[in-house]
Amino acid sequence: MTQFDYLCYEPWPLPSKLLMDLERSTHMTQTIIGKLDHGQEKVALLPGLNPPHWEFGHLIWFHEFWVHRKGVKSNPSFLAHADALFNSSEMIHDARWQVQIPSIDILMNYFSDVVERTLAILRSGILSPEQAYFIQLALYHEDMHNEAFAYMWQSLGYVWPLEQGLKASQDQHNDVESRYIHVPQCQFKLGSAPNTGFIFDNEKWQHEVLVPNFSISSHAVSNGEYLEFLRSLNDAGISFIEHQPAYWKKEGNTWFERFFDQWRELDLNASVRNISAHNAERYCLWKDVRLPTENELSVLMTAARESWQPSSLWEWTSSIFKPFEGFSPDPYQDYSAPWFDSRHRVLKGWSVYTPDYLRRSQFRNFYIPSRSDFFCGFRTCLA
């Protein structure tokens, strides 16, 4: 296909559906930012964080740039100097702490202005393919940043202001024993096909791959299983501090895990989370198992749900994030292409903070394997 692939991502959703989804996402964003206490917008310069008000300004700018400015810099912004302040493609990470961010009142007005103009388009009931694509792009980008706010708030120990997200993150546990599922060699269609609705460019295009037979765990590794690994290191006289999840602590004989600002006794049956790929691999080495490949985890996640247990976490694979053959970038060229650097790993799945419409088996998430601040876990394959 051509550089205009994105205009062919049919079927397009109804304007009324996009209206409902955008209102939901907007409410989440406003609640998250609006509930920050004074001073909490000032955070230390750390690799996994952005200043919260900068990130808020960025997601507004992105929405305005693609939906209302048509991706053309010469089309003026509703906010003076917005391009210089909030274009993540041109502002390196550390510089985001150096700029003078407008007041929260100005940012909230900017947000309302941008969103209301988009809602007016959706209320008209008529969308061109270009409008439908870019509104979805802006919506899903905002959803991803809302999820990023959740793991930032977790990192910072802030109160999470949305009850459903907090409750869901506390209830992810399973009492059924894990088992290994044997999957015979198969031909599998990896990626997304044309005319299946909105996709991201790194999913282009669907192609057949031969997946050799493998055996994969029905469940992600649990807190209890990971705790056994830490105890084995301790018994061997090896310090386990560098392998311990960042939000765990031990008091006496009891382990606790922090959920945002609350410490709770560790649920041994819950899937272990906030684990880097490096520590997942160290666990696998101890257990004489391995991480699944992207192909293997994709096969599992398209299988009947009764045969495997979702973890509600992004799950690590051993696969490097690479383009599929014939890849071409969509208009937001920095979504995928800069990260095909042999440093990023593919993750599959979703977290409890991922909207239902992004919980697709074709979706490819990607992070460097040393990161563990987002909501990630892992399952294993027999070696």
C-alpha cells in the first residue's frame, strides 16, 4: 500500500462512539491532573518520568496538532509557543524540566478549547476518513498518556484519583494453579490486516509466520513464585535487592507491596508486576525456563480465553522490537520508527489502565528491557 495507508483504516467508528470515548478519556485526564496537590507537579528529573504539567500540555498539543492543525507547523496553535514547549519529537527528555510551563489554568483552558472543537466535529455526525483517523490517533495517544500518568503516580507514591483503576489493580489475583499449555507447530498470521479498523504502523502488515511447537504457562508468574526466587538467592548468600520489585518491602516476616500511596500485604496469588525483562530473565535462568517470543505470546493471546489466564499486565517477550517486512510509517512518524534501535523489546497484553479498544492481540508495546516502572509482568515457556 502507499503512504496514505492511514486513510484506508476502515471500518471507521461511528462519530457517536468516538464522542463517548473522547468524553471518557477527557474526564480521566482532567481528574488526574486536577486532583494533584499544589507542588506535586514538581518532580525529580528521572528517566521514567515527565513533569506532570508538561505531559498534560504535550497531550493537548498533540491532539491540536494532528486534528486541528492538520500536522502542519505553519498552521497556528491556539496557544502561543506551544510547538516549542510541547513537541516531544524536538524537545529532549531532560529539557522538559527547563522550560517555563504555562499555569495550570492556561493549560486547562487550552485543553477545553481543543477538545470542544473536536467534540463539535463529532456532534455533526459527519467525518471524513482523515478526520476519523486523526481523532482516533489523538484519542488513543491521550489514553496512553493517561496510563503513563498511572505508572508515574505509582512511581511517585501519589494518590490515584480514579477508584476503578485502583480497585482493579488490587483485585488482580487468581487461585487456579498454573500449568503449561503445549502448542503444536503452526502457521500464524502476525500483525494486522487491511480493512480491520484503526491500527498502529508497526502492525503493518499481517503476514504468516511458522511458529515451532512450544509449551507456555497458562498464567503469568505470581508474587509467590517470584518470592521463591528471591528466597533461593538469599539461601545461596546472594543479595536479592537488585532483583526485588521496586514497590515491595519486608517487615518482620511479612512482605508488603505499595499500590500508589497505600501499602498492602503481598497477595501471593497475584501476578508479579513491575519486573524488568532483565530480572524476568534471571528468574527464568533460575527456573530453567525462558521468556516467550512475540510470535508465541501472540499465538497464546489469540487462543480461546478459557485456556489461559490474562494477567492484566504488559508481558515481556524475548523479541527485539523490529519492523515487519514492508513497514512504512504513518503520519506520526516518531511513533515506531525511532524505536527500531535493537534496544527495545516487544510486550504484549494490556494493563488495567488500558481501554478495552486498545486490548488487541495485534497491539505491540515496546520498552527497553531495564525498565520496570510501568505495569509489566511475564509468563514463561519451557526451555
